[in-house]
Amino acid sequence: MTKESQKTNTMTAEETARQNSFIELAQTLSAQKSNTLGRPLTYCLTTFGCQMNEKQSEVVAGIMDEIGYHRQDSEDADVVIYNTCTVRENANLKVYGRLGHLHSLKDKNPDMQIVLFGCMMQEPHVVEKIRKTYPFVNLVFGTHNIFKFAELFYEMQQSEQQIVDIWEGTDQIVEDLPTERNYTFKSGVNIMFGCNNFCSYCIVPYVRGRERSREPEAIIKEVKRLAADGVSEVMLLGQNVNSYGKTLENPVTFAQLLEMLEDIEGLKRIRFMTSHPKDLSDELIETMAKSKKICHHLHLPLQSGSSRVLKVMNRRYDKEKYLDLVERIRTAIPDISLTTDIIVGFPGETEEDFQETLDVVAKCEYDTAFTFLYSKRSDTPAAAMENQVPQDVAKERFNRLLALVQNEGRKRSSRFEGSVQEVLVEEESKEKGIFTGRTQYNLLVHFAGDESLLGKYVKVHLDECKGFYYLGTLEENE
Ligand code: 5AD
Ligand code: SF4
């Protein structure tokens, strides 16, 4: 280990210890408060956005639990927390809408505390608006100082003022904070934070900062601990996992990291997202093909099928390169399930450009494609482009794309109809006695079962494809 990385680790260990001391201080306060009120204290935590947010919410939930608050689903709680997203305008509007509702709840219960954090809070105009229009919000922090939550929470208990703590960036990765996992048998694992790609429509690099990879040792330690604790499926998370490890003192490739994880006992399935097509290496394809644990599913955002649009988007691949990559992946891993993200109505997109997107969708045989209407994000290069596509034109293209995607997806995913697949049983569906499991291809299957199956791998006969999910029958399992 080099001197530099030793220094970074010591710094983070010190920070973890510091935060633990704030947890203890906050515990004392909450015990007193709970005694006075004669009831347990409660919190409600809602997460908007991606799996990275889900993962970071687990840290906040873990700290709240340690401090002595009980989680509940309804918002008439002592503390209401939102982990926000800002990737598209809709996400922001949802938060503002819900803040209006929280205001009326707080009128009834003035002791209620409101906490906002995450990506949306990294935007100066948002914080400005919260200061002015929503002064009843107690605490606002961003994406870089989530590890400081215990400290900020303790501060909030002693302050009448709105506390705002936003960092512009960080090079710290704080390990070993308490977490409250959503599932006992599967878990997300952050392998990197931030993004350096600056796709011209995307706000993520501005709100999540520069790319930072965790040390492989820290990731391995976390996955081993999870596996020992009963987790058999991990999802490695990063904005661009294919560039994992490039900025480490001792660089490691993503494929090498996967190989290091392969032998961990108890681990059965490895997933990852998101892959950027420009960085997906042959080494990774080979590693996936020979691995016994990496699921045969790749999320490979296309964004647009037009080489001209891709260039303006700053994606650094073109239509031909993307199609060639898909072909190489399918040759090496014939049963791969591919999913993608597509943006419709990017500035300057013409009908011809859009036809190119339809063409790629028809050729790639995606199992699922997530389609988005382009959303103008402040301070991104695309927001300043003059040739914005009118809403009605974008919407009409969006509907055409959606119809194609659904049709192709149905055709593609029905390929498993009649086969027997291993599924990890995840939860009971809304219908009692009907359970939901997931195949390695990330396809959902509903079948009759019982609670003892939760978290287990079982064989299920896929009777009928219903588009994005299957109806199945549990096979005799030994
Ligand atoms: N407008 C619409 N969709 C966007 N995405 C990212 N930024 C925008 C935007 N400004 C989509 C991309 C990305 C997914 C997570 O969100 O398709 O892959
Ligand atoms: Fe956004 Fe592009 Fe980074 Fe993905 S790779 S987070 S789309 S800038």
C-alpha cells in the first residue's frame, strides 16, 4: 500500500469514529425526547431516483435506527426525510409538490422535522428556493456529505434555524457507516461515485462530482461481510462501472474487480450497472462469458441511434460502434439479456435522427428499454442549445418509440416461455400467496408459493409471458 492511500484510509477511519460519536450524542437526545413524549420516535424516509440513491438512503436509515428512531411508511412522523433526484425536471416537481403537503402536516405538528438531501440539493437555485419558499424545512444537505448525517442531525436537534450544508465536491470516501438494508438476501454495493463523462444533456456530473472509485479491498471486504450475513446477490453500482479503477493509486480494471469477487463464498449472483458503451472492454465480455456468477444481463444505455445526435450528446460512440459492440456481446454470451435507456427529443433531433433510433431498437432486440422525454437541465450544454424540439413533436415520437419498444420487448422476453429457470424469490406480491422472483436475466416471475421461499433460489416453470413478467409454476425443488 502506498503512503498516499494509507493517508486516505486513516482519514476516513477517523471520520467514521467522529460520526459514531455524534450518533451517541444524538442517541442521548432522542432517548430523552422519547421519554418526555412517552412513545417511540418515528421517521419516514422516501427515496427518489436511482439505485445509488437507494443505497445511500440505506446509510441514512441505518443512522436513524442507531439513533433510536423507528421507521414508518406514513409521513405523520417525527422526522420526514427525502432523498432527492434531479436527473429530469419531473423528479424536482414531485419534491416541491410533496413539500406543500408536508407544510400542512407541520402546521398540525410543529415539532415535526423535515430533512432534504441528495442530488437536487446540489443545485444552487433549488437551495435558494427552499430558503425562500420553504423555510419550514429543517435540514438540507447534498450528495458529498451524506457520511456527515449523524453530525448534521445532532446539530438540527439543537437549532431553530434552517441548516444548509452543501459541499461542491469531495475526494473522501467514508467506509463502514451503519446501514439498514432493504433486503436480507440482496444488496447494492457502491464501487464508485460521480461521473466524468459530461454527456451534454446530463446533470449528474455536476451534482455527483468527479469520478472516484473505492479501493478493491474495501469492496471485497463489504461483499464478504454481506455474503457472510446471508446476501447471495450483489448489484455493483456506479454511473459508469466500465471505467472503474482508472483513478486509483494502483489502477484495477472492472473485469479484474469482478474476478476478485467471483470466489467469495456464499455469493451466487453478481449484477452491475450502469455500463457506458464507450468503455465496455473485450476483457469484460470475456470475464462475463466465463464467470459462473455474473448474471447474463447488461444495461447498455443507447440514448440515441443517430451518430450525429450521439456526437452532440458527447457520448463518444456512434451507431456503428454500438451495433458492433452488441454483436460482440451476443456472440460471446448468446443468452444475454440487454436493456437500455433512450432519450427522445434531444435538441436538434430530426425525424431522420429519430428513425435511426427506431432502427437500432429493431436491431438490438432489447428485453426492456427505458424511454425518456428529453428534459432541459440547468447549466448543462444541451440546455443552451437553440434548436430545442417542440414538446408535441417529442411526445409524438416518444409514443411511437414506446410502441416499438413494448412490442420488441414482448417478443424478446417471451423466448423463455415454456422453460424452467432458477429464480431468486424476492417478495410476496400484492396478491396473497403469489410470490415474485427474478431470473438471472432480470425478468420477473410470479408464482404460487409460501414465505419459506423468500431469499431462496428455486426452479420455476415459466408458463406464460405477460410482457414484462411471467406467470410460472414452482417445480419440485429438492
Ligand atoms: N433528459 C431526459 N433523460 C435523461 N437522462 C439523463 N439525463 C436526462 C435528461 N436531461 C436519462 C438517460 C440516463 C437515465 C438514467 O436518465 O437516459 O441513462
Ligand atoms: Fe450522465 Fe453520461 Fe455520466 Fe451517465 S455517463 S451519469 S448519462 S454524464
